[in-house]
Amino acid sequence: MKTLTLIMALLLIVVGCDRHNQEEEEEEDAEAEKERLEKELQATAQRIQELCSQYDAVTDWTQSVERYDPYSIELEEALIRADSRPVLLLVKVDNITKKSDKYWVHFTLEAPSTGSYDTDFFLRCTPEQVKEVMRHRHQGYAVIAQVSEIKKISYVFEAYGEVEFDPEHEGYPYPSVTLSPDPLSDLFIAKGTCSALLPVGKKRLYWYELSDLLIGK
């Protein structure tokens, strides 16, 4: 009986040690992953900063814009600079179009990177820039943009699709679409030219993640 008790005690000690070692390994792995992500973020910020230096781009334009319910004039003064400097945008690609041999890329800058408002940028791009975007699908981008126009969309219509049944259609379902206006839209539309762009990976980058490294906040 004493022997069995001793064996059980030893087993419990061994199991406890293994569990402790496993927890330590998991903590070390988590710490290593955290360090890797921090280094990756710093490297990304460094690449973006070099691009901004090359084009003398403004990185802190959001600091002069009210984060919630901004006026159009605030965005105009922040994005369409009196000194003609371009601005840095951390965005994702929504679409690419071609019209009259000119390429336009639709970039979206979304809250909470700005605050409560979203901004869609329709920027004219070169064929080489479009090829770069096509090669790096589903990635975030650092874009140096020369903005020429911006306006607020006063009304946004949202479509809600439903399937209904009507005896006149012999029991067959037919689609019904309802349009609902939103008079309190926080969507802004901007146009301009893409001076340069840099793919920065598939991880969505919000402004607050890079602000410490880019603008020292």
C-alpha cells in the first residue's frame, strides 16, 4: 500500500512538472510571437517613414480633424494642403476601374482609423501602380496621395433584399428590395492622384497602431 502511495505521489509530481514546463513553453512562445509582431510593425513603420520622407508627405493630418462628426472644411484643409504637400493614407483596396485609358483605384479609409467617419478615395494611378495592386491582392496599403477634392455624402441609401410570395406569381418567390435613406451619413468621398503606394501585408493597419512610430504620439 505504501509502495502504491509512493508511486502515485511520484506520478503527480511528474505530471505537475510537465504541466509547469508546458505552461512555461507556451508563455515563451507567446512572448516570442509578441516580439516578432513588434519588430514587424517597426519595420513596416520604417518603410512607410522612408516613403513619406521621399515625397515630403504629411503623416499627422488626422490630428487636425475632429474624430467624431467632422466638418467638410476640416478634411479639406487637412487633405488639400495649402503648402501642396501630399498626405499619407493607410487604406485597403476596394476596386479598380479604367476609363478613357486612365486607371482609378478605389481606396477606403475606415473608422476607427479616423474616428467615426469613413472616407473613400478615388485616386488616379499609373499602369505600373495598378499592376502592383493586382500582384498584392487583399493587402493593406500605405498610399502617398495628392488630394484635389473632397465632399460629404449627405444621404446614403441602403438596400435590403427580401424574398416574398405572391399568389399572382403562382406561388413562386420574387425578390423585393427596400431602399432606406440615412440622412446622418458619415461618409466622405475624395478624389486625387496616387503619387506612390506600398503594400504592407494582409493584416489591417489602423492609424492608432502606427501613430506612435510615425508621428511620435
